[in-house]
Amino acid sequence: MKTYPRSKKEPAILRSGALYTFEMKQTRTVDLNVDAGESFGSWRMGHDDELFPYMSSANLACGFHAGDPLTIRKTIELAKRHGVQVGAHPALPDLVGFGRRQIEASPDEVHADVLYQLGAMGGMLRAQQMQLRHVSPHGALGWMTWNHEPTARAFLRAMRDFDPGLSLVVLGGTVIEDIARKDGVRVVLLGFPERGYLSNGRLAPRTSEGAVITDADQAAERAVKMVTQGLVQTVEGESIEVEVDSLLIHGDNPAAPLIARKVHEAVTAAGVEVRAF
């Protein structure tokens, strides 16, 4: 069976009949990551209490798309109780649209907005004798950093200005990943067991069929395949190569608690240790 070299930009396709495959280095540890702290005031979002026992790291909303100061403090306390590593989840200023609407923002605005959010999260963590460890862009801001070089550079400059030691947690094969690696920023690559992939390695738009997976057993099976084989099935039915350091579960997925438990059980049963990066 012929082996082809890996490509981050254009993931190779394993076609029906399996004419070729890839040499993959099996991962023996993986981070389980969750977007959390996304309630705001009396408005509730997510299942943080149920999710954190299974997680090793969390991306906490910083107040721009969700997460008021009291919610942030309480979520940090929850993370501390469960030994969960905390990162910031900065977004565009979009509470109404949960940070998922496309809003124009100049690179200077992105830099200032991200730096402001890192400062807020860092200060709240310091009060709990905890440290900000990583940053992962949320929603529309994430999409902009994946595709737009000036936005990606502004985002990374904010990280560097706040703390040069912060890790970037992001989807692979993106503009920001390439720039970060060239700049010497530690990159942690995300896998999405409960989100649909396109054949180009990007996530399927949330409005499309198969974009959000709520079947916990299916998500767990996908998680194990990502970590142990470096493959994921796309919404088009193809298998593409993925590189994964951390598996992300979205806290607003209605099945998130069951998915978290099933994913944790499945990867552990596959001989993979769940551990923060």
C-alpha cells in the first residue's frame, strides 16, 4: 500500500477502496478542551458544571461575546476545583450574536480588543492564584484569523504584548497557525469531534447539514479516530488527514455533557491519556 507525504494545506483523501494510506505517529496523550463561561447575567448558556470533570483545559469567554465578571469568576473557581487549565476565548464585541456574526474590525481594533480581554481574564485568574496559559479565538474572530493575515498578526501581537509565553490553540492549516509557527509561538492544534468538516479541512458552516454532531457515540468514535489514526470523515463522506493535540467540545452543544463523558471514556479506553497540553 503506497504512502504519500502529509500536507497541512490540502489534507489527503482516503477514497473508497483505500488505494493509499498514511504513516501516522500515534498520539498517547490528548487534551480535552471546552468553550466555557458563556453565560451572561441571568441568561444561561452551556453545561460547565457537568463538563469540567471530564476536561483538562477550558477556553473562557472574556465578556465580549459572553461572560460577565461574576460568571468569569465563578467559572475560574470551577476550573480550579477540577484542575482544569484556563485559557482566554476572546471574541468580537457581539453579545447579541454570540460572537458569531461577521463584523468589520480593523487590525488596530482587533489588537486592542484582544489585549483588553486578555487583561480582564488574566486579572481574574491572578485573584485566584491561577495563570492564563493559552488563547483561542472565538467564532467570527476565529474565522478572520484563519483567513486574513492582518487580523491574524494583530491577534498574535496582542498575545505577545500581554505574555509572550502564551500558547495559541487553533484549527490547523490556517493563516494564523502558519504565522504563529514562524514567530515561534507554541501552537496547539484543535480537533472537533462534534463538528462537521469539509474536504479542505475547514469546519462546515453551522447552517449546513451535518455541521453540528449531537450523537455522543458518533462524536466519541470520531475523537478516537482523530487521535489514534489522524483521520476524520467529512460531511461529503471522505476521510481526510488531521493533526490533533486537543479535542474541543463546544459548551453550547445541547448534548455536550454526554459527549464529554463518552469522548473521555473512548479515548481512555483506546490507551490515550487525557492531559492538558
